Amino acid sequence: MIELTINGKVVQVEPGTTVLQAAQKLGVKIPTLCYDERLSSPGACRLCIVEIEGMRGLPASCVTQATQGMIVYTHSEKVMEARKTILELLLANHPLDCLTCEKSGDCKLQDYCYEYGVAQTSFEGEKHVFELDDTNPYIIRDNNKCILCGKCVRACSEIKGASVLDFSQRGFNTKVTPAFDTPLADSDCVYCHNCVAVCPVGALMPKELLGKGRRWEMKKEPVTCTFCEAGCNFFLCKSKRDNRVLGVLAESAGPGRPLCLKGRLGLNFAYNPDCVEKPLLKVDGEFIPVEWAEALGLGPIVEKLKNL
């Protein structure tokens, strides 16, 4: 085991453990935007930087392996100032429409700006004017809000194995998009929503939940899909006011499989306005409600079972 000190507390971890994982073992919270425990760690957002004695600069804790005797400071004055600058740089190109953003209340960028007291940016940056992609029947993609963390790219490739999304262009024009910059509806997307589940901001949103309330007005209930034997895990999004199911969300941190369209569209069966309580049988040109046994032609069989 390796022994290191984080914020004055000693912790023992296995070789190969990152500083971020060691801090999490101690219960120390380090902000992250590009990190996900199920995905590879590129150290892209730099928000998880820490100060390590004897090491130059401020390394990203998600890609820095712990070593014997390492002394780490996760919230030193130098680290806090650097994180505030990183957040301001992200806001320089990010739309400040939090009042109307559907992700408000469930946005990690918004949460960290509140935590670090970043109300505005001192950097004058150009805003993106990418066209909103709402061609996909289940996902809305807004690259103007994308912070290029790459979590959706890695989730699509490493969890689903589809590799539909990737980075395109360079510099300020860099964006995440399917091959040849085609709309999401024209790509090989299978609507598993893994990209939506890991997105920390409002760049990828489930279309079924738009306009149904803010995230703090909803509660998430973990369930297992029963449409087939795969046993996919996901969340039912319910209204806190009347407990009505508003939609489903893919599980973002669990071991479950991605949710297919059977489970995603199953909500329509529960709230179908044209749903009938009994099967209809056509008699003399008109459909009349009958019992299931009669509709399936099981009436004689049921009678025989009763007489046994």
C-alpha cells in the first residue's frame, strides 16, 4: 500500500490509485467536469487541479498517480484562485441563460460557479452561434453550451461502443459532432442516452423532459427495466407535486446497461390517452369490450379447468 497525506490527513491506497481517488477515499470533494469513474480520464477540464509539494505547477488530480510520501493540498489559496480562473474562462464562451436553461439546478458548471463565487467573467470571449440540433426524436444537442469536456465522446465509445461522437475543427471552432458534422438523427445514434447521462451542462438534453419542470421539481426513482432479460437500470423522473412520471433518465454512475427504445418508450403505455381497459371484439360490425378469456378464445378451456 502507498501512504500519502492529503490536507494533513494520512491515507493508504493501492498502487495505481490517482490523487483524486485517494481524496475521495478520505471524503475530500474535488470539483470535476470531465471525470467519470466509468470512463478514461483525459485531464481535460483541469478543474480538479491540486497542489503537491515538490511538484511544479498544479497537476490534475484525476490523472496524477499517488506516490509514497506525497503531500497534497486540495484547497490551498493557489488552487482556489486557479479554479476560479478556469471557471471564468469557461464562462467567457458559455451562454449565460441560466434563467431559462432546462439544465438549471442540475448543472455542474452552475454549481461550481456558485461554490467558488464566480458570478461573472473578467475575460471577453466570443460566443458560439452553432445551430441547435433537434433532429433526433429523443435528444436535443446544443453545442453552444458544450464545454468540450469530452465525456459524451468517451461514453459513446467506451460504454456503448458506437463511437458516434467525436471532436471536429480546431481552436474556438472546436465542437463535438457526428462524422462529417451531420445531424444526430442522420448518424448511427441508437438513443441510449449515455451521452446525455454524463453531460455536466445543458449541451445534451432529453427531449421528453423539456418544459415539464426544473430538476429540483423532480425526483429520481431507480428502477430496472422489465421489457426484456437484459435488466437495464435507469431512473424514473417523477413530479414532486403529483408523483406523475415525467420521463426516464439513463443511469449515469451505475453498472447497468444502456437503456434501449423499449424502456424509453414504455412510458407511452402508462399514460396513453387512447388506452382501453378491456380488449375489443368486433361483433356485427361494431367493437365491444369483452373479457380477455373471450378475446383470446380461451372461454371453453377456462370452463374445463374450473370443472377439474
